[in-house]
Amino acid sequence: MNFLWAAWAYALILAAGYSHYFEGSQYHRSLGATLTLYALCVLGSVGLVAWGLYEKRKERLNLGIAGFAISVLFFYFDSIMGKLGRSASLLILGVLCLAGGYVLEVTRRRLMSRMEMSQ
């Protein structure tokens, strides 16, 4: 298990290093590396949820759900919000927070009840 997390952390560091870089005096951004970075963050969150379910640890499950929500929020701010107008982006952000929060809470409660039933 520790080897998997070490490999994930190494891949995350590599993706973070390649996602933004300076060439001369200009700032560049690699779209593929940025998407890989967010995908690795989501994969780590899902892995943390799976680890919490495997070891029946509620705090890992909660941390994984929170990490997933934070990853989606950062992706929205970094990649989508700047491409929309201010009103549209804030409206979509509100809908994303309400709907996403509801879905994540329902999922979290279902996973918690499944974990408590298996004990």
C-alpha cells in the first residue's frame, strides 16, 4: 500500500513540475500536464476513500471525499472560470457547489452506512 502511495506522490510531483514552467522571461502552461495533475489529485482522493473503506476508517473516507471536492473546485477555478463571463461562471459555480455538495454528502453517508454494516 505504501509503495502505491509513494508512486502516486512521485507522479504528482512530476505532473506539478511540468504543468507550469518559465522559458526565458515568459510563463508557459502545459495543458496535458495540468489535466494529468488534476486527474492524479482525483485518483488520490478516490484511493483514499477506497483505503478508508478497506480499513474501515471513517476519517480516511471523509478526507477522500473532501479531497475530491477540493480537486473539482480547483479545476473549475483554474481551467473553466476564466473562460466564461463573470456572471455565468459564478452562476455555474453556485450550481456546482449545491449539486456537487448534495451528491458527495449522499455518497458519503451511503459509504459510511455500508462500512458500519460490515463491522
